[in-house]
Amino acid sequence: MLIRFTRLTNDRHRFEIVRDDGTREARELETRSALEHDLAHYAVELEAGLSESFYGRLAQGITYDELTTVPMISGEALQTEGVVVRFQDSPEFGSDPERCVREIVSGFAAMGREPPTWVTADFVARARERLRRVRGLWRATPFHRTMELEFPKRAGASIAP
């Protein structure tokens, strides 16, 4: 699946997906929080090899509206959200991967939930690096231009950036 982010203004961007079957979906979104959340999802889902979270579900054909209105039933999707918010909230998150793992695990424990087994120091380091790279690509994207990212049909495949 192709994921496209078009810089419209300082405050707005266009989010578009082009699924492998050619179907498309697009939304104009507020950039400040939505973009960072979507980029964090991209980094986390790719590096963890996930297929039942935000991008994986979009790739399977679930619409954006369904994602925002139909309750999540996948344990993976719920766990992913808990990890993504930690990456989204702090640009320096992950500078000490072992500490980050402890913070994620304790955050899940505080909510009485089981932490994902894929949260390891290696995962944190990889996801942080991927997020750093896509943030850099976005900063280098001029107004009215598009940054394109690929989300593999099979989660866990190694792709750039």
C-alpha cells in the first residue's frame, strides 16, 4: 500500500492511501497532532511487523471512517495504540531503549493490560530510527508536494525509508 502525505499549509495536510488493489482514500487533516500520530504508527507497525493495526487494517480494505467509528477488536491494535502514543508524545523517546521498554511495560501494567511481546530494546531503537527518518523526509517536503511511504502487504518486510 502506498501512503501519501501532501503538505498543504503549515497546519493542514492531505493523507491518502492507495491500496494494492488500486482503491484509494483521502482526507485533509490537521497536521500538528494527526501527522505525528500517523508517522509514529508507520514506524511502530513496520518495525514490529504488525498487520492488524492502523495501516494494516487500511491495507486490508477497512475504510478510514470505519477505523474511526468501529470499535477495535484486535488486541494487536489496542496494544499498538498504547505504544504509538509514547513515540508520538516525545521526540526524544527511545534515546535509552531499555528505559523506554520499562516505561511502556509499566504503562500497560498501570492500566491492568498485558504489554506487547514485541516491545524490546531492539524494536524501540529501530522504530525510533525509522520515525526520525520519516520526520526528516516530511520536513524536507515543500508545500504542495507529497511524501510517499510504502506499507508492505506483508508486515515485517524490510523497506525504506
